[in-house]
Amino acid sequence: MLQYAFKRALSLCLSLCLASVVIFAVVEIAPGDPASFMLGINAQPDTIAALRAELGLDQGKFVRYLEWTGGMLRGDFGTSYTYRSPITDMVVERMWVSLPLALYALALSTLIAFPVGLYAASKRGAPSDFAVMGVTQLGIAIPNFWFAMILVVIFAIKLRWFSAGGFAGWDDGLFIGLKSLTLPAISLALPQASILSRVMRSALIETLSEDYIRTARAKGVSRTAVLWRHALRNAMIPVLTIIGLQFSFLMAGAIIIEQVFFLPGLGRLVFQAITQRDLIVVESVVMLLVFAVISVNFFIDLTYAAVDPRLRHGS
Amino acid sequence: MMKYRSLIAGACLSLIVLIAAAFSFAWIPYDITQLSIPDKLQTPNWNHWLGTDHFGRDILSMIMVGARTSLAVALLAVGIGMGIGVPLGLAAAAGRGAFIDEVIMRTNDLIFAFPSLVIAILITALFGAGAMNAIVAIGVFNIPVFARVSRGAALSLWQKEFILAARVSGKSKLRISAEHILPNLTNLLIVQGTIQFSLGILAEAGLSYVGLGAQPPTPSWGRMLADAQTMVSFAPHLALIPGSAIILTVLGLNLMGDGLRDALDPKLRKSRQ
Amino acid sequence: MIKSKKYIAATAIAFATVACTGFAASSDITVAMQLEPPHLDPTSAAAGAIDSVLYSNVFEGLTRFASDGAIVAGLAKSWDISQDGTEYTFHLRSGVQFHDGTRMDAEDVKFSLDRARAEDSTNAQKALFSGIADVAVVDSTTVKITLDKPNGSFLFNMAWGDAVIVAAESIEDIKTNPVGTGAFIFQNWVQGDRIELARNDNYWGSAPALESATFKFISDPTAAFAAVMAQDVDVFTSFPAPENLPQFEADPRFQVLEGSTEGETILSTNNKMPPLDNVKVRKAIAHAIDRQAIIDGAMFGYGTPIGTHFAPHHPDYVDLTSNSQHDPELAKKLLAEAGFPNGFETTLKLPPPSYARRGGEIIASQLRAVGIQAEISNLEWAQWLEQVFRGNDYGLTIVSHTEPMDIGIYARPDYYFQYDNPEFQSLITDLNATTDTEMRSEMLKKAQNIISKDYVNGYLFELAFTTVADAKVRGLWKNAPTQATDLTGVSWSD
């Protein structure tokens, strides 16, 4: 087990190194200079040079790569070119929007998907199952930004139940904060809930056809009881895996939704940084997202391996 | 017949879109490169069945030509994914457990770890918006999907007797992969291809929506939505029509993908009955 | 430290909210705009968004722009100009304090100007200070500035947001904590969302009616529309979607202010790139363009047609639109004469604003009608600056030149238009040396004529400045002589 963990940890480090090289290379070869962007069209060449020196852009690429990665190892993600504030602080601040939004959307999606999946599985083959599954197909097919547009028109402009966007902050209480995240969370949750319902349904149906379930049924346990007591527990593994995947998707995938609702989240930070050529912010935030996914995968692998020794050898 | 209902429904929807796209090469109601500002923002009427946009262009014609863009971008992105991913997956399976397998699968994991939407936006924003870059940005993230799927299926095929027979007869791993493994993956690849195709259409719409897809005057559904967004409150058809086009296409492809999987995969079909 | 500051700000807001519900008449305002400042130092970035928030609210200069574009006294209450026009003696207001309580005096003026013109200065408009030979402190409220030659626009230059007075004591943190002399004090900045200001009770001038102001940043035009409609914001300056303005005008809850900007929106042309180096080709392009269709299609009717690079509300403006009437047949004839009977291909590179993106689609279609194939590529600002503005790698582009009185750029052969006309250059040199108003006016008119007749660029329209506000808000600037949202005179009508 230790040997396996060591091997996986080594591959984790290698992956991170590779990722940092790829990210740095992709971002750095891109055309566009942050200094000339900031100084605009009337700037004189010597002013641009002065600003480049101030930002440390006059150093070689290799030196800057080493400084960037070295800083990250010490937990310092550098200083934003345009905002001139530490990226770590900026990311933490944006996390207070992105993380609750992702959790909110995930909670909504799970709350919808569980009953829907259970219902469809219990009515398998019936017209109501067919209808519910049809709706989930529609849910998957709807682009979430389009859905967001429609939600804004109906609930913010026509009915005025919610504000059209922006984030109220957590200072005025949980309710106010959550309210401003509701429409974005719904638009993010719709396709996720649809996917999750379908996974839930097929996982339930799969376990229902297992022998021990048939035995339980033969013993006279009611269909509903079987569903609740036995099938649900066993169907949780694929469902939880999907939830895990959806969470990491939601952290970064909210980029367009954050744009539609002008939420000051992580996605919009990256988007803004891209257009302003705030390269260091782009690099650091993408690196952070990659790091999060890779390390989550690492721990999942370790847990699986601890549970199932076969996984330690080969695939 | 009921068994194939989602396949049939999906195929019908997809066919409508395909026909509209193909038909647009031969004829469209109005020339969409010709703007006519005085005719702008008409609701659906006899002359313009789906109305006109903010430049006075015929929306039906835009949707038909836009279908072409969406399908082409998604199809080519699937092509990139399959063309590179499948050989990689086959190679990994052939060299199971060896260095090559490890390298390919770790690289796969690495690509999976990148936030795809953010990277797609990054690529197109940094290297210029346009259909070509959108295809590459979407295609890159199709590679690990196909690599993983084909490796998984190929691994189990390598255990099959007919493959062992081929090995005994002295065929090289490369030949076996090409002659025996690949043909047996066709069904699986068609199903996965359909799914990635529909995801590609959504991704293209998203990229065009943020202005990073096909450039004007080439119409694209996502950009039609982006153009419409400030006018939704007084001309809702501008957003509803392209939105419906995207939804119906993706819905059709997904239904078809599910139907195909049920029809082509006997194990799943059995478990469903 | 940061945390506690935020906490205080938050309590202040909570308190303000409570106070507001108590007395129906509002004393706070939420102003929305599209772009967020990258940082808060107006003296080291070109971003107009910085001025839009801070100009005249937080920072003030020796002189300032009034809402009608006139230059009026700022921190300097008066000034004397020497006979030869090279010595400016500014008399500062006494008793002016920075927000941190330190005194504003002649040393601060010297510090600010010397900083802006220093070798390692990162001032985006460094040219404004280039004529300054020396800044001398006479006494605590008197500064003498010596120029190397007379400059008719020196007082105008000193009114820019890039020339505001800052203090050595607070310069270190200016980018995140701006300390100025204005009527409002910077409170808090939630990056990506809003900036909050509070009234400065020690202000030297008349106290503003508002107690606090919040600037909110909403870049997405749909979100902008929704935010105004839902009354999440009280004012939206420079509203990004002209197509929504009729709805606001029809709604009694709102008022729409339509004013002028200094933004000449032009089809910039690379005068050195064949075949655009041929004046007949450029003339053909000018006649192929239908300005009204562009104003209607891209701006939904908001904008004034122009025929040269000059603001129509300026007294010296000449209407030269007749030089380039919409006439596709003439355009085709000119193209044939120039040797392109079947047209040609060129590039049309468009920056992000909707006037450019929409206008570009319309222009491409109009050019196609006379046989010119303009291949559109949409660029971001960073790419545009690199490729078009600095790289000169373009055929055509659309951009609004928002700097006031900038016809002088046509005298720079290295400018991205690549327009090199010695006659025009000597005219501008003469103009800069001329102080007589009448002669200047004649010369400006002549300059407008030259560039119009040379068809240097396609002249489209003057950008309108459109503000949507709650119907009860009073005292907003209607025009935009410079990028600013001056709140000192803003109040609620009930």
C-alpha cells in the first residue's frame, strides 16, 4: 500500500509539474502585452517599458517561470498585473462566491435528482417513467446560459422576485446572500439534475436486477421497501462519483453563468484576466483548479486502493 | 418497435437538422449576407417565417446556415478526438501496464484535470476567435474521452479467444489492433461519438455566445443568442428560435445516442428488460 | 487589518440602509457602469474606468472640466500667465485637506507633476506633461510652472484625470486605497463587484447632497438592462445597449439623458497598405458606406453623422459629410478607375465594443455590395493594440477616438493610420504655435478639410453619451467632455 501511495504521489507531482509547464507555455506565447493594454493608445514607448520593468515583465521567460512556480510552492501565487493585489487574496475573496454557488447548485441538483430518479426507477417502463425521462433529456439539451437568460427575463425583469444579478454579499445575512445566488444556481443545476436523475435511475435499475434483490422480492419484501432498503444504498456509489465530478465541473464551469449574472466569482476573474492579459492571474487560477482536481483524484484513488487491494496492482 | 422509440425520435430530429443544413447549400429563403436595416426586428410573418433579426436578416435562413456551422464544428471536433484518441487508446491497451500505457493514461488524466470550458475560452481568446480555434479547443478535450473508452473496451477484447488465436498465428500487436480490435469497437465508438457530438454542439454554442466561435458573417446559433440577449425583452423570438434549434439538435442526438446504445449493446438491453 | 476595515464598511452600509428606510428621501446612490477600474491610480493607467469613478469625486487637479467641457478652477483658485506664455503661476486654495488629514499644498503639486513627468513614470498620458521644464514651489499656496515653449492647451492638459494632485504620504497604496482631496472619500472595493464612497465632511467646496455612493460594475449588456429594469441600480452611465433605451424612455420610472462625447467613431484605414494607399480606393470606400444605416443598425439611432475627425458640438466643426455621400454606383466607378473593377480583399479587425462589432458587420455588407470583400475578425483590446495599433497589421478597423481635440494625431506619420501628409503636418505645427483664437479656428477648419478630402479614414459618427437614471435623480452630467461621473452636484428630487 505504501509503495502504491508513493508511486501515485510521484505521478501526482509529475503531473503538476507538467501542468505548470503547459499552462505557462500556452499563456506566455499568446500575443498581447499587459503593459500596453493598461496604458492605452496614448502611452509613450518609454512609459510602457517603465511599466514592464515595474511588473517584472522585462525578465526572461525562464526566470519568470521559476519565480512563479517557486512562489506557488511557498503558497504565494504572485501579484496581479492589473489589480496590483496579491492573487491569493483575490482567489479567496472570489471563493466566497464560487464555492457557495457550486454547493448550492449541487444541493439543488441532488434534491431534484433523488426523488426523480427514485420515482422513475419505481415506475420503470410505465408512461410516467417515459415522461420523466423525456423531461430529463430536455434538461440536458438546454444550454444553461440560455436558460439563465430566460430566468432573468421572467423572474427578475417581469416578476421582479429576484435581482437580475450581482452578489449581495454575506454581510447582510445568509438569506440575502443565498437569494442573489438562487437564479444562477438554478440555471447551473438544471442540466446537472437531469444527468444525475438518469444516473440515479439506471443505477437503481441495475441493482434491482441483482440476485440478492430478487431473493428479497421472492421472500415477499414489497417493491418499495426493496427500493428503499437495499437498492438505494448500492446505487449510491455511481451516484456519488457523478456528484463528485459535477462539483469540480461547477467550480470552473460556472464561467459563463457568472458572466450572465455578473457574479464576482472565480470564473469571471479568469475571464476578465484573459481579456486584460493579466497573465499571472490566468496562470495561477488555472493551476489552482488543476491542482484541486488532480489532488481530489489522488485521494479518491488512494481510498479505492485501500478498500480494494486489487487496484494496487496494474489497472 | 417501442424498444427503438428513442432511437427513432432522435434520428428524426437529427435528420431534420441535417436536412436543413444540407438544404441550405442549395437554397435559403433570403441572402443572409445582405443586411436590410429598415426590415429589422420583424416578428414571424408570411415573408419571413421566423421573423428578422436586428440587421433585418431572415432568421430562418440564418438558422439553416447556422446549423451548418454547429454541425461542422462539432463533427470536426469529434473527428479530432477520435482520430487521435482511438489510436492512443488502442496503443495503451496493446501495451497494457507497460510504460506507453502509463504515459498515455497519465496524460489523459492530466487533460481531464484541466477545466475544459476555461481552457477552451483561453485558447480561443488568446489565439483569436474563430471556427478553427473553436474546433481545436473542443476537439482537444474529446481526445482523452475516446482514448479512455477505446482502451477500456480494447482491454477486454485482448482477453478474447479470437485475439489469442491471432497472436499465436504471429500477427503483430499493431496488426491485431487494426484488423481485429478496431472493427469490434465500431458500435461503441458510434455511441460515444454521438454523445460527444451533442456535447460539441453545446460547447460551440457556449463559445459563440461569449463571442469566441465562428466569426461574422458566418452565422452561428450561439452568436445569434448573444446578439439577441439585449433584445429579449422586446423581441423574444430572437432568443427563443436559436435556443430551440440548439435544444432540438442536442435532444435529437442524445436520444439517438441512447437508442443506439440500447440497440447495439445486447448486455444493456437485457438488463433493461 | 483589511478584514476590520471591511467590517466597518459593512456596518456603515447596514447602518445606511437602516437610515434610508427610516427617511424615505435617499441620500445614497448606486451608479452602474460597464467597466471596472483595474486599480485606483488615475495617474498610471489609461483605463477610463478609473476616472469614471474617481475623477472630481475623489481626486482633483489644478483645473477641472465642467459639465459643458469648459476648463474651470480646481485646486488652483486662480492663475497668472506670463507675457510670453511660458510661466504659469497657480494660486492654490488654502485649507484643503487630503482624506487622510494631511494638508494639500504646493509641495504636493510639485510632487504630483514631477512624478508624472519623471523618467520612470508610468503615466499613460505622459505627453500632457512633456512641455514642463520646471515646477517650483514659491510658498505653500503658490506654484510656478515653467514651460519650454508656449502651449495654448496647458490649462486644458492640467484638467485631465491623469494630472490630478496626489500626496507623497499616500502614494504607496494609491492603487488600492486612493487618497485625494475630493468631496467623496474612498471606503471599500469589492473587486469584481463594486466600489463604495462616502461624503467628505471636511470638503473645501460646497458639500454634496449625497452621503454615500456605490459604483457597481456590470459588463454584460443584458445584465445591465436587467439591473436597471429591476431598479437594482439608480444610474447607469454610458449604457451599453442602445436598443434598450426606447423601453426606458417609455417607462415613467426612468429618464434617459442623451448627450455628446468626444468620441469620433471612424473606419480607420491603413493608408500604407495597398490598395488602401490609393486615395481613389479610400474615396470609393467612403461612398460605399451608408452612415445612417450604421447609426440605425448598430446604435439604434443614437449618434451624429460626421464627415471629418472633429466633434460636431465644437464651435469650429465643419460639416463635411457631403464629401462622402452614400453612393454605391460612384464607389464602383471609383474602384474601376483605381484599377479594381472587381473589387479587392482586405481585413476588417474589430475591437469589443458593440459599435465596432455591429458597425463592422454592417460595413462589411455595404462594402460587399460594391465588390470589396472585408474579412471580419473580432479582437479583444489587448490583441487590437498589439496587431492593429502597434503592429499596423490591418486593412480596416472601427474604433471611437474618445480623446478630446485629437485631430493632431493625423500629423503623426507613425500613427496607426499611417497617414503621411507634410502639408497637414506643417499646419498642425503652426497651429500649436498659434495662440490667436480666430487664426486657430481657421487652421482647425482647414485641417478638417484636408483629412476629409484625403479620405484618410471613413468618418462614421460621433458617439452619443447615453445615461439611464431613475426619474428622480437630478444633477447628472448630460455630456461627457471627459470620462467622469461627477457626483458632487447630484441629488434626489424628493
